[in-house]
Amino acid sequence: MVSLLLKVVYSALLLGIVGVAARELWTVWLDTRVYIGTFDVVSESGKDDGASQAFSQRIVAAQTILSQQVIDYQSRRSGDTPSDPTYVIPGMPALNLPPEALAGVDITVQNINVRQILTAVRRGFLEPNEVSGRVTQRPGSFLAAVEWPQAPRPAGGAPALTKFLVPSRASAQEEAAYIACSISWARAASSDAKFAAIPRTQFCDFAAALTDLYALEDAASTPDGLDEKGLQVVRKHAATLRSHYEDNHVLPGIYRLRADLLELLPERKRTQDELIEAQEARVRYAMLSSELQGLPEEEKRMAALAIARPAILLDNGKLKNPPENWAGVLKRHIVEIGAAAESTGLILDSAGNPTGTGFIVAPGVMMTTSYIHNAVRTSKTQPSTPAKSPRLCLGQSAANCVTSLELGDVIYPKEAADSPLVLIELHGHDQVLHPPLSVADALPAPNEVVGSYVHVIGYPVRDPRMPEEFIKRLLKESDGQRRLMPGRVLAVGSSMWIYPAGDTTVLTTDISTTSGAGGGPLIDLKSGKVIGVAHSGVWKGDRGKFAYSVPIPRAVMDIINQRTRGTQDSQALPAKQSNN
């Protein structure tokens, strides 16, 4: 028994020796790891041994965090993240980084001096791939000089990063993070000539901004939003990233990240210019799609805008061929979208001409904008054409009305009040076939609604006020059809386009509405509730469409609630329904 035990122990020792030998062979021939060696941190009082040891560990931690953040940022494809994935259009990688910039970089801290464990023979032919340096510390400032004798040469033929200075940073962690991203950049640049063309400073500025995006996004989502310090951090990063637009080669994620940062700013503290800059950054990002690279620059921009903010056909309440960049965002809300579409229709005047969109909000009640109602009220028919009552066409188009409901009297406003919205009686409304849309009882706080996904259902037509190339790609050959137009809320504030006094709230979105979509419901995608009514908009050149919607006033909500509860005479008026 003792003899057997000794044999087992001896065998285990032999296997251990074999393992050590195998590891030594691997180290001699195959070890490509980068070792973080000694970084002497020196302050005005001399070398700080504790800070020196911690600095190497900071580099390791920073590189690990950066790798995970980049991987996570690439994978953001859902509507539940601060980043907007709908500008990631087909044919475009989210962030094309070589593997060496991520998990392929293995940085370890030397807990012992590698040179002390190398044999005299081994020391002669093998030196560890070690990064070391010195750090000077002054109040509010850290400056590092780094040495990396075996740094790889970039694929483009530029000199290897054997010695480099790190720009002064306010903290040891920021300085260590810059060293970590420099090592990642050098390793990636050695295997990828395209990545080597991207300046190291640009990549490291991207990495620093990405780290703060993750650090600040939770605070930004609270009702109070970012504090003053957070605002300064966001604006500093946004300015730094903007400075790289003029580089010969730009990392695609720069544009997307800059937009995401600007959208962290609280609604009440974000300027109109910052709102526009965020949109411009997203459009630049979308234009990088490989599917658009053969187009002229202006045509490429129009195509990117039409893909990022489409007008999707609704066929019997179902989305028809939704683009890839929106399919994933919309798929969880198909049922709610279909129900809303069935109760949204095209308003036809007495001559049968389309004038805009309306939707059912309560039993026997339709909502639309006042200017659409005025167009219906003042329309005239040709003497040879028999006049019909204005009606709401619940169907795919004016030529395909499944159900027509005759419009009755105005419920709101009762007098000649200056209101952008109207409520109108509907004759013969069947609540089972066309249930009223659910309307939010109150508009969410600005900091909660800004950035959220919304959509308008309406009947857009060709609009001469918008570029022909954009309209052609948006509507193709079929205008006047029922469509879903998705986008996001960009701002909550006043608009001189709707209220000359500028003292009433409107919702600004980036939805591609055109003539014909006015009067359609603005629906919050997550809740499925109507939060406004599409009213108007303005084309801002290269930045695309900015659409304005009107929130529903309290007085209107009271009438809707009364009609829904039946406290008023809310039963459907006598049927005057026609089927086309």
C-alpha cells in the first residue's frame, strides 16, 4: 500500500515537471503576452512605492474594462439602450476593430521580477515583452513617459511605439487608461493597415469618451439628469471627438459616440445647436454603410436619411418589409401597431379629396389638427360632381377604404378658440371593429420622453418642400398609402412654427413626415399610448426633417375620458357608414 502511494506521488512529480517544461517551451516560442512592468510614480516628496505598484494594476484594469465596453457598445442593437441603433443601417459594421484591440491583448502584471526567474542561458535569447515607465505627479496632474522596447511596428510602416509620452491627465486612472489604450492601439495597428491609419490619439480619445458614457448614462436617465460636473465632462468629450472629424481617417464609432454623449444632456440644458449636432453625427454615421458607398455624396446623405428614418407601408395593419435597422426595434410592438393602424384613417373632403390624417380617440370621436379640419370645411366641389359629406376613410388609401365614417359636429373647441387640435363627432363608429387609441393621460417629464422611440401613422404624399431624391427613396412609387413613420423624440419645448407666441409646449422628433401625415397620432413605442398629434415640420438641409407634434391639452383629455366612461352622451351617433 505504501509502495503504491509512493508511485502515485512520484508520478505526480514527473507530470508536474513535464508541465513546467511544456510551459517553458511555450514561453520560449509562443509567448506573445504584454507584461506591465514597473511604473515609478514620483511626486514632489519622492517615489511613492504604493502608488507605483497600484499604477501597473490600474493599466491592467483599464484595458480589461475598455475591452468589455467596446464589445458591449458594438452589441447595442435594442431600443432599450441610450445609443440609437436605428442609424446602424445594413452594410455597416458597428465598430470595426481588429481582435487584437479587444480580447486578443493579454496584459498581466508582474508580481515578481521576470528577469530573476530566467536562467542565464534563457536570459541571453529571451527578454519579456515588457512595458514600463515613469510617472510624475503634481497637484491635479499626472504625466507619464513610457518605454516598450518590443512594441510591434504598425502595418502601415510607421515607426513602432517604443517610447512615447502620455498627455497630462487629472488623475492616475485617466493616465493609466491612456497607456492601456495606446497598447491596444499598437497591437491592433500591427495587424490591420486600415486601423493603423487611425491616429492613436483619436482612438484613445474615443476610449476615454466611451468610459465616461458608461459612467454617466445612469445619472442622465434620472428626472434631474446630469449635474454641472457631468455636463462639463460630456461637452468636453463632444468637443474633443468633433476635432477628429477633420482627420484623414475617422473611426466610425466616433460619430455614433458623439451623438450618444450629446443626448445625455438634460433637455432643459441642451442647446438647439447641440440637438442639431447630435443629428448630424448620426447621419454621418449612417452614411458609412457599404451599401451607399457607390453613390454621390449628396445622394448618399439622402439615402441614409431615408433608411434611418423610413416610412414603412402598413398592409392590413401589418408592417410590410420593415428595414433591417428598425425590424428588431418594432417587432415586440406589432400587435399594438396593428391596432392603432386600424383606427387611424385618411380624412376626405366633400369632393373625395384627401386632406390629412385623423384617428379615433373615444367612442364616436375623432381627433385631428385644426388646419386639416379647416381645409375640409372650406373645400368646394365641381358643379358636375355630387357633393358628399366629409368622412374618415379607414383603409389603405383613398381608393381602398374598407370603412368610411361620416364626420359630424366639432366637439372641441366649441368656440372660435385658437387651438391646434380639434375633436369631431363620428357617425356609425363601431368600437369592436375600430377600438379607440389609448391616449396618455399626461405627457411624461421632458427628461423621460426625450430620446424615446415614437412613431406617427399617417398617409404621406410627395412634398415639394423636401428634396426629390429623399422623397423618392422614402415613398418610392406609392404615396398616399397608410404608413408607419418611426423616429425618436429630440426635444420638448416651444416652436414658433405652431405657436407664434412661443409659450406652448411642442414635441420635436426626427420622424420623416410629409404632407398627408399631419393629424396622425404620435405614439410612444414602449407604452403604445398616444402622446401627441403630428402637426408640422421643417426640413433642415443636410440634417433632414425635424417634425413637430402637439401634446394633447388637459381640456381635450377630459372630454376623451368623459366619452370613454360614458358620462356624456358618448354612444355612437346614428349610423351613416359607407363601405367602399
